[in-house]
Amino acid sequence: MEKYNKYNIQAAHNILNGKYHFSKKYSIIALNQNIPALYYVLKGSGILWIDKIKYDITEMQSIFVRPNVEATFECGDDNCELLYVFFTGVDYMWLISHTAFTSGLYVTPPIELPDVEKLFNITVDGKGDIYQNARINARMCYLLSYYIQYFPAVNEEFNHYVLSAAKYIELNYRNSSFTATDVSNYLKLDRSYLYKLFKSEMGMSVHDYINKLRISRASSLLATSNLTIKDVASESGFADQMYFSRLFKKKKNLTPSQYRSYFKDSQQDNI
């Protein structure tokens, strides 16, 4: 089995897309991820097991797998291809909430989407410029619009607690004293219950979502400003510069200084 993908991160969203190619019959792959995943059967057929339920899958069917749900696909032909996109972000989950996937639908009837490979080719090569990120967001929304059109939700109510939590976080994450406890207090929910709700819908904990936004802002400041590393940390919601640097290196595989140098070098190359 071969796998091709492109990767891009923008703002509060993660998107990974590509194509699985099965060259042999009976090849098996796990489809479960820790974030939402959308698949489209481009070629071939197979058997899907999801939550211990069996589905016979044919070309042009779509599969939606929620975070941390057990799912496997067994290719039924010598040549199978699955397009996929993995994603996070409250905006995308809000769009998903307007599809039948919210109502428990895992597999759609066959549908011939126009230029489907182009539709699933969400990400672009580049260094995360704002205009590129805007195009990526537009492509993702455009893809999901077809599922809203053809498979509308029976109940279009997105979990309002999760939506409220995400919006509250986006307004307050730059405050260094802001924590997941503040979110649960704001919503008047038990923190453990909020954790389960939020992770089920968003694919990550409240704490991780706060840090994701902080790291995203720090990345932008490092690339576009002359602030010191200490000030970047403070402006992004980190009270401790050492903790910020460790977390940044863990998430980006570069120290803040290396990340800034990378962008300065790339700008020089474009002059």
C-alpha cells in the first residue's frame, strides 16, 4: 500500500490530505485517527468495519470516521484507491454538524463528486502565508459544502457547549492565566464532562486547543515581527518563556529562534 499526502497548518486548523493506494486484494488499513477523517472511495471496493458494524463499500461512497472510533478497511480488489482528508477546527466541525454525519451516518450512498481528486487536494505547498491559508480554508469549506448539499443533517444542532467553549477560548487564550478550568467555569460544566465533549467533537482536549492557538499566534509573530522571544511568548499567552520554548520545539521541531531564522532566510531567497 502506498500513501501520498500534503500537510499544512493554519490558525486553529490542521489539515492533512492525500491518497491511499492498495495494490493487492485483502490489504487492510486502520482508518481510525485521533481527529475527524473523511474518505472517498475513488477506485475499487472493500469491506469497512466501524464500531464493530460491517459495511460493503463500493466506488464513489464516502466514509466519515469520528475521533478515536475503531475503523478498518479491507480492499476487495487488486487495485483500490481512497482519497482522504484529516482535519480539526471549530469552523469545519460546524459544517460537519450540518451533514448527516452528525446523525450517526458513517457511510454515504455512492455520489459522483465533480473533479473529486481536485476537491480532496486541499493543501498547497508553501510556508503558511495568509493568502495560502485562506485558499486552504476555502477549499475545505467547498469540499464540505457538497456533503451539506447531498447529505443534510436531520438535526443540525452542533453541540453548543463545544462551540461556545471554542469561541470563548479563541477570545481569551492570549491571557497567560487562562486555563481549561476557566472554560468549564464559564460554561458551568464539570471539567471532566467538558473534556469528553470537547475531545469527541474537536479531536483534542481543551488544554491542547488552548496551546494550539497560542503556538499558532507565536508562529505568526516570529515570522512577521521583531519582538524578542520573551515578548512573543508573553503576547501568545505563555507566562513562562522556558515552557514556551520547550512546547514550541515539540510542536514545530524547531526552536523559536530557528523558526524565525527559517522565515528570514526564506524571505531573503525571495528578494
